[in-house]
Amino acid sequence: MTEALKSVNVTVLDQDSPFQALTAGEGAASRLKQVEDTVSLTAAGLVVGSTYRMCRVPANAKIKKVEVWSDAALDTNAASTLAFDFSLAFSDAPRDGTPVDYQGLAPASTLDGTLVADTDATRNKVFGSVAQGNNTAIPVTDITLNGLAALSKVFLDLVAAPLSKFFGLVNGQGYDIKFPGYMDVVAYVNTAAATAAAGNLNMRVTYAAD
């Protein structure tokens, strides 16, 4: 049996009445921005509960790709156990435009606008989890879609919507918040290293933003 199907966006573009244009970064072409970052991890810190904030982006960004890697083995045990999970949390900078009530907090996995501590068990973990592997550096790993299944979301939910909308952030009248400041990717140690070693954790985030 043959099929002749149209994608979500092609279906929209093929509508004659009413015609609907796609928004840049949300189906229509857009200019991409990219930010890279590095954090130096100490051996003593590679225990459950440690957090590492990286790659600050606008909270209305449309995330296109998130990559993470290390430049050396952070767990040198032959049976390494080190693993991180990756969430988004609001900036804790005092003057970058992030509302005071949001600063330092992470949207919860409920995606309904609830905010929790960036170490809370219900934080969003939108980019899933990465285990190091046995006594080897973490290779360049695309984690963009790692956490979506656990959040009952799919590809377009993340890459074709502003983060503020993805996380269900609304104002007092129930409307989407257009620019609620900035967010960091937070790497959280969810499984401690068996034999911890110092090294650098690196990240690259590619996004579209108005």
C-alpha cells in the first residue's frame, strides 16, 4: 500500500483559506545562534547533588540542538558509574531581566508553569541523562531529544516553540510570557563517580530567538 502524506508544516503551508504563514524558528527558516561553554569539574565534586550551570540562552529561545562532551574521563574506574541529567533553569543573575520570582528556579516536569529548585526531584530534565562510559571521555553527544519521551513531548514541541511556551509559563491573565529572562542548562550529578577525576565538561547549544 502506498501513501502520500504531508508533514505538519507542509499541511499548514498548503492551506488556501485562510492562508497561514509560519513563524521564523517555528517551521519557517530562521537565523541560528550558537553558544559554547565549559565548566571545570573537581574530583571531589563528582557526587550526587552537584550542579553545573552552562550555556545561558534567552527564555524565549527555540532550541535546535544541545551537545555535551568532556575532554577526559571524569570517572577513571574500569567500571565507571558517573552520570548526569540535564535540565533548564532560570538565571540567578540579579540584573539580566529574569524576574526575581524566577531567578535560580527550574520549571517542573509538569510543564504547567510550576517552578522548583534546580535540584528538586521534579525538575524538568528536558535533555535527559548521559552516563560517561567505562574510563573514557564523554564523546560529543547530541542530547536535544533525550528527555522528551519522559515529558510526554515530541520533537516539534521543543524545537518549534519558545522555551517559555514549552514550560507553560503564563502571566496573570493566562497569556504566554514573551520574554521571561534567561535560562541555563544545568548538569546535575545523578550517579556519583566510582573513581572521580578532574576535567572539563563542555557544551554547545544552537537556538533560534527573536
